[in-house]
Amino acid sequence: MISETAIQTLIDKLGKENVITAAEDLLVLGYDSTPGLHATPDLVVYPTDSEQVQSVMQVARDHKVPITPRGSGTGLSGGSIPVDGGIVICLNKMDKILEIDEENLTATCQAGVVTLDLFNAVAAKGLFYPPDPGSQKISTLGGNVMEDAGGLRGLKYGVTRDYVMALKCVLPDGSLLSTGGKSVKDVAGYAFKDLLIGSEGTLAIITEITVKLIPPPQDKRTFLAYFDDISIAGAAVSKIIAAKIIPSTMEIMDKATINCVEDYVKIGLPREMAALLLIEVDGHPAMVTEEAEGVERILREVGAAEVQVAKDAEEAASLAAARRTALSALARVSPTTLLEDATVPRSMLAETFTLIERLTKKYALTVGTFGHAGDGNLHPTVLCDERDADEMKRAHAFYDELYEQVLAWGGTVSGEHGIGIAKKEYLARQIGPGGVAVMKRIKQAFDPEGILNPGKIFADGQE
């Protein structure tokens, strides 16, 4: 329980309007988007700049209070759940785009800037920020960096890490750390920036981010291909990549997801199909023409039931928007949606779809699968009810067996959602006791008191 003295210090530093203590307000800030996980903080603070973040961290340090950073709460692994209570530090009010530097092709933002707002701001200046997580309309850049978020364009353009050039952050002792800069090359000392990206708020609280911008693609072509057999869709993905064609987007939805999305957005998706691939190639017009011809040829060679080409940019945007609704569409049909992001080498995609189908029948579950097929990053989503203990037991058995095979194939337990609370046991299986021990030593070096986002990535007693 945080003391009245600590609360008054925070009010003095941040203003009463930025320190939340009412029980009904605290209740809604103890969730993120992970089903079944909740914990109530003792209070929530809304800093507006790096200096206020320092003040909050110093109070947490002096009073030995846990502190959990949070953006919009779109995380899918429980990374912003305040499991030990204490302070939730919500960065949404730090929402200023501080600079768009057209000479160096960079943008510098506070951590609470919404991803799509940055995309639109740089697009207005003829520039392009590629990372586009499905939650881009509400997710914040700070959260994107903390989870190393991906998105639909990850296959060609990479993930958030590939665009972060510099970070300003507050360490658990209250000091400021700046790492990286606008220089294209920088090998001075340890790469703290790369260590902090994807650290899920366990090593420092990021307050400012400088990202790399690139020129936008000059042209693009969008395909929608339907399949009678989802394993054929997986084979199509492997053949397109093997043909040395790298689309900017190669997304997949299975039959269950197609039907849920059609129920939701009603754009005429064929409900009888086993799978669809949304494929987009972009770049110089000559290259787009060549790659589009290659993609269409391969789709027909593998036996796609139907191949459509978007007639214009508006239709292409509509198809991509429909794909982004997949999780929301699935979530409408059951009280609970358990979502994972198993990732395999692309050559194993067809086998992974076959495995998911077999496990769905074995455990008598309803599963919708969608994801970034070009990255081998799938989101098998169990539609269930957390009040049904037997169904939840079967759902977890489904994921246990799935991850066992994913790791055997050389895959990973998280392609873009992070570990948080939900996947600590799976991570231990992937990296082993030696990997967990090294992570613990890194955490100890940054946060010897263990106050920053405790209980995430690995358990205290975990080996």
C-alpha cells in the first residue's frame, strides 16, 4: 500500500488532476487486452514530460513501491498488468510529435504518441513510417517499442526495432539515459538502445523516441486469393518467397476468421473458402509489375480457387482494413478469446496449419487462425468462455502441444506480442535455464530493487 506521504509528493510534482486514486478509476486501469488477467494498482499517474517521469520513479524508489508503465493497454501478454499493485504510470498524455527532420529523415516523439498519428503526420510531408501493428489506431509508440511490435508490413519492411534510432528513458534509480541518435552509424559502447527495445518496461521507462523515416513506395498492387485447402495457402506463401519475391504484406485468414470478419464488416468474403491470402507488392512501378506477375502466376500454379486484384487504392485499403478487424471480429462471437502468436520458419507454414487443425479436433475447440503468413507469424485464437473450467483446461492443453511442436521446428513462442505474464513458462522452454539466468542478471543490473514492472518475462523463482 502506498503511503499518504508518497501520494502527496506525486500530487505536488504532477498536479492533482494527474494523480488518480478513485477506486472506480483504478479498476479499469488494471487490465490490458489479455483475457483473464487483472490486478488493481494503488494509484495511477499521468506525467506529461520526462522530468515528471523522473519524479514518479524517484518516489517509487524512495518508498520501494512497484511501478508499472502503460500506454493504451492494447498488449496481448499481460505486460502492463500491475501484478504487485503500486503505481501505474500511464504515458498517454505524453503525446507530442516533437520534430519531423526532413534532412535526416527522422521523427522524434514522446512515448504516448499514437502510431497512426505519426504515420499520418510524416505522410503529410511525403515520408513513410512502415511499422503498422493491428492496433495502430490506438496503440502508442512507447508500447510499440517496449513490445517490439510488428504489423502487416513486417515481411518487407521489418518491425519497430528496425526503425528506432534513439531513445530517452528513465532508469529505476530515477536517472535519465539517452541512447542512440540521428547518426546512421553508431557503434560507440554497448548497444543500450537495442537492449531496451522489446524489454517490456522491465529495465527502464521510455519517454522519447527517434525513429527512421523512408520515402513511400511509388506504386503497389493488392491481391486477394482464396483457397479450398488452407495447406495450399501455406504452400503458396513458401513458393512466393522461394521465387525471391518479397511482398510488403502477405496476410492469411482461415475459414472461421473469414466468416467472423464477413459477419462484422460485410464486404462479400466467400464464406465457403478454407482460407484467403491478402498479398500486396509495392515499390518502383517496374518492379511492382514484375512481382505482381510472379505472384499471380504462383497463385494459379499452386491451385488457388480464385485470384482477385484490387481495382484501385480505395479497394486495397478496404481489404487491408478488413484484415485488421480479424481479432475484433473473432472476439464478438465468444465471451473469451485466447490469442497466441506462434511463429515458425516459413517453410513450416503448411505443417503448422495442419497441426492447428488436428489439435482443434483433438481438444474439441473452436479456433480461428489469422496472421502474418509471410513472417511465419500466426495467431491461432481459441474462442471460449473463461467461466467454463473444462474448456479453459482444453484450450491451454491446445497451446501447450502447439508450442511444443513450434519450438521443435525452430520457431518462437512470440513473434510480436511479447512474453509479459502469459508466456513466461513458454519462454523458459524456448531459452532454457541458461537464458533465463542471463536475463535475470541483466534485470538485476538495471533494477536491483526489482520495482520496475515486476513479475514479467520470467518469475522470480523460475530457472
